[in-house]
Amino acid sequence: MNPPGFDVEIMEAIAARGNMRMEMYWADTGTRGGMSRALRRSLMKGRCDVFMGVSDSGDEDQLMGKLAFTNAYLGIGYVLVTQGDAVGKKSIEELFEAGITIGVPMSTPIDNMLFERKIPRALYKDNRRIMRGFAKGEVQAAIVWPTAMAVARKEVPGFEVEMEKGYVPKEGQRWNLSYMMMKKDKSLMDFLNQGIAALLENGTIQEKVEKYGVPYYAPFQ
């Protein structure tokens, strides 16, 4: 796959620091059993050494007593995109006060948050459909997963969508991504954490994320 995606490029850069070659094993997290089943069939069976792009929810059960997280390498979360009358509105509160309905993907944390706060929202099945509706002018504001903008630029000819400048996802709308690995692999943990620290400091991770048109956030504190 070329280009392979920023997660793959970041891991390739970490591997290169140790003169290592990276091989990928594709684990299925989207079917019955979800992440737990994927971890049991990949990491815990020795089919791979590192599981990429996992959010540490603080739930110890997902570690099953045998797994551990590296330090976070990237912050990620829902972002606000605007057009028309919504441009310049930098928060959900400002959009609400202006009477602007917000497009959101249904059955997601952001959908639930707006529902609980009784903030008008337009529901779409997924981020891709939100962006198509956005391009047609169905909504003036939307809160989407950050990769949705890059996908929209490819799929909708001539469509320019930008995140509202200065918008930072709030608590409950953002997560840190880490790598997951076997707890017993202490030397690998040290190697990964050193690589993460170096690539955050020299800007490599930011460069690789932004190369794909995705907004970059350093790991949230």
C-alpha cells in the first residue's frame, strides 16, 4: 500500500532507529470479539510484537494481565469543520448560540455528548457521509474524526474543507494513541519509548501526520 498511512510511517521511522525491518500482520478488530479477540490472536499468539494505534482508556481488563502500553505518541480527537455562517465559531457553545445545527456521526461519543446537552445535531451514518453532506451545503458545521477531511479532499473533486483554526478537542472528545505489547518484553518497551520521545522532539511524528492532511496534536496531558 502506497502511501501506507501515517501510523505505518511512524513505526517505520522507529524501526529504522534500530536498523530493524518492519513486517505487518493485519488483525481484525471489526468483527465479533473486537479488540480483545484481535489481541489474543495476534500479540498473545506471538504473531506480532507491537499492536499499533491503541487508546489507553484506563481499563485494566483490556491488558488481560499480560499486556502493557508504551508512552503515548500522538493525540487524536474529533475536530470542528465549518463553512458559511459557521466560520469563526470556535466551540460547540458558539455554534449553539448562533442557532447552527452540527453534523455528527451517529452512535459516537460526540453524538451522545450533544444529545445529553440538548444541542441540535444532524445525524449521519459515518464521517464520510457527513463530509458529502457538508460539500452539498446540508450543514454549515460538523464534528468529525480528523482523517475525514483528508478522505473528503480525495473523494469530492474541488472540495476544500478546513478545520476551524484554533480548535482543540475537549475532554471526552480526545484520546492519546500508544502502542500495546507484551508486558514481559522490557527491552522492546524501552526501545519504543526512546523512539517515541526522539520522534516527538525532532518533529518527525508531526511531519508524517500532517503529510496526510490530518491535524496534529502532541499527546494530551
